[in-house]
Amino acid sequence: MKKLLIKGNKTLAVISGILFGAILLNNLTTYVPVNYVEANGSSDVGNLSISTSVEIEENIIIKEHIINEVPSYTPDSNKVEKVRKYLAGRNAPLADYAEEFVKAADHYSIDYRIVAAISVIESGGGKHPFKPHNAWGWGKKSFKNWTEGIWTVSEGISKYYSKGLTTPQLIGTYYCPPNATKWGQNVTFVMNQIGR
């Protein structure tokens, strides 16, 4: 019995030591930054860089942010001025967002005047929005701000364009079914007033 007890204590001590070592090793690796080697597209070994896990995480966050960012460029100032002038002449709140209309239109490859024109027909250019920052009667949706509204509606209009519906008359059948013909004519009229 005494031999069994001694053997049991030794086994218990060995198991305890292994568990203690595993816990200690786990804690150490949790707080030590992980390093990795990244090749910079060259066969030269000198171009290898070592980064810590924190840098990896920061790079992922930065790349993710850049992907979701609206493209930065200067739109055609002539187009911007035409939209601004027309909306300002109507005392429309959206006149200050003329550049956003043109940027979004360029991004989604749609006519730069169409989203501004729809806002005039649907809400007087933002004077009488349906929901907060929704000057287009775009469903029952509210937007955080005018910029979000312009970009969301521009993206939606681009989906019509992708189906070959590239004029207000064609879009009107889906956008404003009860009054499609008149709606299409009105939007076209405002687009022509804005200019070419």
C-alpha cells in the first residue's frame, strides 16, 4: 500500500508539473507579439521585413478602411457648377451638395443630373423630404445625412442603368409606377434645365 501511495504522489506531481508548465507557456505566448516575415515581391532576401502582430492588425484595419472609403478626386467643375446653380436658383437645400451629386454619378456611371433632378421633382431639392435626408422618396428610408442619401440613391439608379433603363422615362415605370410617364417627363425637363 505504501508503494502505491508513493507512486500515486509521484504521478500526481508529474501531472501537476506538466499542467503548470502548459499554463505558464500559454501565458507567455499570449503576451509576446507574433512575428512574421513578408516578402516584398523581390527575389532579394534583403527585402524581407519583419512585422509584429500589432502591425498586421493595423494594416488590415487601414486596408479595410480604404476599401470602404468613397473615392477621392476632383469632379468636373463645370458639371458641379451647373447642378449648384440650378438648385441654388430654386433655394434648394441640396445646392450645397452639388459636388456629391457629380462624384456619385461618376462613380456609378450615371447621368450627373438625374439624382439632383429626381430630388427636385420629389421634394423641391430637399425642401420637403419624405424622411430625414430623403429627398427622393427612396422607399421609406431615412438617411444619416444628405451625402448618404445622394450616394445610396445614385447606387440604386445605377442598378436601373445596368438593366438598360438609362432614361427617366424607362426608370419611371419602376420608380414611380402610378405616374411613370409624367414623372419621366418632369425629371427629363429638370435635367435639361440643369444643362448638358
